[in-house]
Amino acid sequence: TSLESGADARALTALTRRWHPVAYSGEINQQPFGTTLLGEPVVVWRDETGRPHAMRDLCIHRGTALSLGRVASNEIICAYHGWRYTADGKCSRIPQLTDSSQIPPKARVDAYHCQERYGLVWVALLSLSEQPERSLAQVPELEAGEWTVVKTGPFSWQTNASRQVENFTDFGHFPWVHPGLLGDPERPEVPPHNVRTEGDVLHYEVLRPEAPNSKEFPVFSNAEQKQPQRRSRYELHLPYTIVLRLGWGGREGMVYFFVSQPVKEHQCRGYCIIGRNYNFEQPASVLQEFERVIFSQDQRIAESQRPDKVPFDLAAELHLKFDAVAVAYRRAMKANGLG
Ligand code: FES
Ligand code: CO
């Protein structure tokens, strides 16, 4: 109905006012990188100083993707007829014109906000004259230099970003979907937990049974425990960011920084960055392979879910007490105009 599409349009507008990741830092170099964010084609490139810039991936001349072009002298050059644009989107040269004062003022592309942090490049689809809402979540462990940091993924799924985030918040599925890796099938009960919503951040914490470390993936610090228990402190930052801190009662800790890129309505790309203050010598490939297995176990479940987008109308599903996080996520997304 038009009422529903009006609500969708408002949610989309609210989402464009937020920062979203578009790539790991290492994916962006001088060669322009084409991606899609909230259905918009976006090109990201680095200037000579290494600073990343983002703009609409569409040359105003004939609509060619600028990501097919190249970068020179801090400008991006279209592959088709060589029009050049500065980082703020202004066309600075049209090679076919002998007189450069003839460049029409309309010759420009939309430039977007772009920043680099936590080893990710972030974009807000707003014009440079407006300011994005909210800053990024704070994760000091990833920036202090005392923890090792491993980037895993990215994980491209054919579903809405809200489904990928919801899957990451959900610990009730561990014994079923990840038996022996994240959960113990003998102990499937969901421990009691309360969700505290503060503005656009949900906080919750659980002490839950965990499967002993597998020989294949010795990634958790639970070797001394017979029936290991893990304390997990979650922060879910609307719309699509999770900061999860794990501990086992000692000084060893792990932090998961997970954020999903809303590529388009039924497509997302998850970035999962993991910090830890132990296992310094373990090669990054162990965690990367571990997460590749975990995420592929989740992917087939999440891609099968209908509707593709988390229904923000609570009456559309059956929620039980242990679904408190899912319920709070739906409420908060709706209350913040994001769902
Ligand atoms: Fe880009 Fe012609 S389409 S210069
Ligand atoms: Co899972």
C-alpha cells in the first residue's frame, strides 16, 4: 500500500543520514572501487595523499560508471570521454572543450561523506553541505594497539542487512546451527537476559554455556574449563552495528566489531573485525577460516527467512520471552524511524 511505501521511503531517508561501511581499507586504492549502498551506485577512490573519497558512480555526461575510470592528480577521470572530477564532485576538465571556462556549472556528480576508521571505509549518502547523524560506535580495543586485530569476511548475503544483524545478535541458535563450534547441543537453553535500550543503542549481557574449543579452531580462551561458560556483553548500535565483548572470567578478552553494509533491499555485506588480548602468535587465518565456517552456516538460514527484511511490526511473528533482543531491535528501529 502507499502507506507502507511512505514508511519505507522515510526509513530509507533516515538510513542515508547514517554512516555505513562500504569496504575494508585494503580494498580501496588508487584504482576506483565501485559498490552499492542503499541501492545507490557509489565509487570510492583514494587521492595521492591516501585520503578516501566517495561519490555517485555515474558520470553526468553519458552515465558511465566512474569506477571504470582512473585517478590522476587527485581527480577521477571517466573512462569513456575523459571528463575529470575533483573530490567534491565538480567537473574540472572536459577534454572536448577547447575553452575550459565553458564547463557548465551543471557538470558535476554528487559527492558524499567519506571517512576511514577501524580498518573500514565508511560513507554517508548525504551531500557535503549536510552533516551525518551520529558518529561511529566507540571500540577503544581496536585502536589502542595492545590487542591483535583480525579482519574476517567480508560476507555477502542475499538478504536485508537487518537479517544479518539480527542473526549476529541471536545466541539461541548456537547449539542448532553451530554445534560444537559456538554452542553445546546438550545445553540449548537460553540464559536469562534483559535488554536495556538507551537512545539508539541496545545493551544486553549473557552468561551462557559454550562448547569446549574444537581442535580445529582453538580460538576461545576456555581451555581450563570443563563446562565452559562465556560472558558476552552486547551493544547493538542502530541500525547495523554490533560491539560484542567476550570473557571467560580471567583477563583474556575478545571483542567482535560487526557491521553490515545495506547494499540494497535484499543484499548486504558484513564486516567482522575481531580483537583479542591473547593468542598473539596464532595466524590470522585460523580466525578467518573459523568465521568463514560460522557465517556460511548462518547464511543459508538467514537467506531463507521471509520476509527478507526484519518485520518491524511485532504482530507479524511469534515472539517468546527468550526473543527479547529481537523484540527490542524491532521496537528501537521503528522508534528511530529506521524500520
Ligand atoms: Fe563520462 Fe562521457 S560518459 S566522459
Ligand atoms: Co550464527
